[in-house]
Amino acid sequence: MVQVRSNRMRQAFKQVTGRRPLLALCLLLAAASPLQARPAAAPDAGAPLPYVIGLHEAYLTPAYWAARMPQADVPMLLPAQIAAQNARLRAEDPHLQDIAALPATVPARAVHAAIDALSAWPARTLYGEDGTPVTATLRGAIERNLDRANVPARAAPRYGLVVQRASLRTFPTAVRVFSSTDTPDIDRFQESALFPGDKVAVIHRSADGRWYFVHSERYSAWIAADHVALGERAQVLGYATQGPYRVITGATAMTAYTPEEPRVSRLQLDMGVRVPVLAGWPPGEPVNGQQAHAAWVVQLPVREPDGSLRLVPALLPRAQDSAADYLALTPRLLLQQAFKFLGERYGWGHDYNARDCSGFISEIYRSFGVLLPRNTGAQAQSPLPARRLFTTRDDAAARDRAVAGLQPGDMVHIPGHVMLVIGRVEGRTWVIHDTAGGSWASADGTRVQARLNGVSVTPLEPMMASDTQRYIDRITSIQRVGSRAPSGSTE
């Protein structure tokens, strides 16, 4: 997902905190390191599948790609290295925000700057769900709901925890709008999403009282007020900072059903969400009417009728995919996590209870405790230890050499999109990515336009951005988490 307002948004946040990011130092990727060493025996690719060029049945399984790696279980980064990398990003990456650094009061100009950086009405015509242009009357009502005139001279941030998966919106409205009548999947007011336990600082409220403007670590936007519970600053910032924990390792996990406490009944927790475990819970004491031996007793935030925060016990069944800590960052487990989303519908800005290309990438890595910015442009610029930037001076040959040196786990960025490398076979580099479209050059040279519209496995080399330009020709950066030594080719 691309966020063209990100520069203005981070500048607005810096006005409040007074922080200036350090100059990021980046290491180049090795130019011609092959993807992996030749394994002893290549696994069977399985039957060829129709439509997607070069695709075989086995390519849709993580085990196939892991079997081609001689060092599939060697950590790419150790936990201490991940912690150090996260600390570096928090210090240097301007797309990340430390809400704990907000002052006790925020001047009105900084609140206005934050809102204006996000909530700028597009110049192009917008269409509603009925296919008709958004009226001036509706636009006026939405813009008035920003309530800019009633921002106090000094606004005191309030702190809260998100209580359920919640959309982040460009404006304080649930109205869906589109750039044309034939793109109903991309709501232009949908920015991102936050998850249960995510921490926010509320700096403004809409005129109708139903929306908060919030800062979170990776984004500033509008969120429905009834999805946030407000508490004491220390309580909010301290949530889930002490173990023991459960980290969600499935694409999603659901808490146990409970009529006694509907607010935490069948609550969705997405990949990488970390929740505290109430380890001292008495074994014989039921949790919301159910004995807990077959589940983990976790502590989740709920919103009281007055909007205040309360932490309550809930059951996370042991059958749901979770772990006592973040997963070990190995190539095998990275592939395993990525393929858990295979076939999920594309969701622009985390719409459709799903995710987009950059959300897909960041949630995979979040299950290993690796912090990444939210959007594609920000991820492409993030100061990871190994990064290869491309300019117009990089010709096709240089780009092809760089692609030949890709390793599993590398992130390949083109404008507006990011892909995760999974391996190389039969002269092609393969990626898994969450894509709304997709096209490739067929064997006869014609361009096949496909609406993949979900998490898909495709080869990189044939993918086309236009009739004459390859994805490879548009690569802006290759990001590598960790500084793994290059190895030989899998071919």
C-alpha cells in the first residue's frame, strides 16, 4: 500500500515530539550472490498448474521451497540482533513514532498539522458505493466532522488500547469512496488497521464524538472511538511489556466463545499480536464459565460503557496457533508464516478483514518480533542492515544481476508494491505477494492481465508493469532483514 502523505504526517509528529531522525547508514547487498546452494536432491515440483506462468502444484507449499535450502534452519537474525535492529529503526526511521515521547500537552498547530497531513480531500472525483460522484453536501459534512475549529490551544493526549481489530481512516467517517466506478475494492478513505492491544495516543475527537484522531507507533489516522478504551498513560504504555506472553503465529487466532463476557468472545487476533498470559490464574477457577486447562488464560483490554479501559481474562484455546515468544527467524519458518496467508483476498489498507502487500509483509515479520514500517514506500526506505537502492542509472543488466542474487526473505519493492522472495527454480525467481492485479509476459510474448486479487505465488522475471516494462525494470529497492552471507545457486 502506498501512502503519499507519509512525509507530511511524520513531519507533523516531529513538531510534537521535537525528535529528529538520525541519518540512516545502509549496506549494499552483494551484487552477484546466487540465491542458495544446490541441494543434494531437488524435490519434485508436482503437476503444472494452469494460468499462472510456470506454476507447479508443489510451488504452493512452503515445504517445497524449504527443501531447496541447505541452511533452512539457520537463523537469519538472533533475538538480540532483532532487538538491536528494532531499536535502530525506532531511532532512525522517520516513519516510526514514539507515542511515549509526546509532551503533556500538544499545541493546536501541531494537532492541525497532523490532521491536515492525512485528511486532505483528493483533487480527483470520488465515487460512492452506488457509483455516483460524492456530492458537495456529503463532502462538507465529512470535512466539518474534522472539527478543526474546536481544537484547544493546548491538547492533552489521552492514551488507550485498541479493543478489537479496527480500521484506520483518512476522515472520521465509515463512508466508502472510490477513484472510479470499476475499482470497488480500493476504498480511498481506508488507511490501515490496528489490532487488540495496540497502543494509541488520542489527540483529537470528531465533532460527532464517534471518532478519535490517534497516533500509533506506525501510523496516525482516525479510528472509531468505540474501538478504543482510554486508560492511565502508564497502564496503557505498560500493557504486554512483561512476560509471559502468547504471540499469535497463525494468520489469525480466535479467543474462546463466551456469553459471560461478549467483549472477548471469539475475538480475532492477527498474526504477530502479542498478549500477556495470566500465569498465576488458579487452576480450578473457571474463566468466563469455562475451565482453563485446554487454553491459555490471557489478559485483554475491553471498553467500559464510559469509554474507560478495563483488563479482563479471556481464553485462547491451545488449538489456536500461538507461541510463548516470537518465532526463531529462520528461512523455513519465514516461508511457513508467509504461506499461512496463501489465497487470502487482497484488502487495500487492511480492508475486507485482510491485508494489502505491505501489511502482508509486516505481519509475517512481526511474528518473529521484527519491526517494519506500515507502507510500501516507508518499508523501501527503512534503514535495514542490507539494502540495495536502484536509480535510473541502473540498466536492465544491473537489475538482472541483482535479481539473480536474491535470497529467500528478501523484500523486492516497485512503486506501490512489495514482494517476498521464496526461492529460485528453472531460471526464475519466485515470490509470494499480496496483489490486487498482476500481469506477465506469456510464452508467445503477449501480456496476460490477471486479477489475482489475493496472496499469490508467481515468478518475478515475467511479471510486467506495462506492455513494455518489467517489474524488474521498476525495482526501487531490495531490502534484506539481517546480513546473511550469500550462498550458491539452487539451480
